[in-house]
Amino acid sequence: MVLDRVVAAERALAAASRRLEHLASRVDQVDEHAQRGLQRVGIVRYDAFKELGGHLSFSLALLDARRDGVVISVLNDRDGARAYAKPVTGGRSTYALSEEEQRAITEA
């Protein structure tokens, strides 16, 4: 009788241990996924052209926890708008960044 309970407890403990290992693995996977998701946002509004006011142009940085992502700039003038996207890795880009783009990354 006591031996049966001990054996049952050992089986339950082994099953719980396997379940805990599985859950720990899933937590690691979820954490890795969360690190790659959007976590940092920075936006800087400004006047790209002197003849146009109202801060209609902007630079928007969208980064993950590793500071990887993209900075998007939209420059508005009287005739339309131009948009630019530059990749960001570790808070830096291989492309030349404007002052406003760098500020957006720093704010993110």
C-alpha cells in the first residue's frame, strides 16, 4: 500500500517535471518572439521645407527590444509627399540619417 503510493508519487513527480521542462521551453520561445515585436516608437514632426509650416513632415522609428527595425520619413511639400524607409540595426543604419531620423531613433 505504502509502496504503491510512493510509486504513484514518483510517476506524478516525473510527469510534473516533464511538463515543467516543456513549459520552460515555451516561455523561452514566447520571450524570443516578444523581443522581436514592436516595442519602441519614436516620432519627430518638423517642417522639411521653409515655405510650408505646420510640421507636416515626420520621421517615425519603429524598433524592437534590440533596437532593430525601420525609420520611415515622409517629407510633405506643396506638390505632394516623398516617403523614405531605412533599415535600423542596433539603433544604427547603414544609410545616412537626417537629424530628425536620428532623433526619432533616439526617442524610440
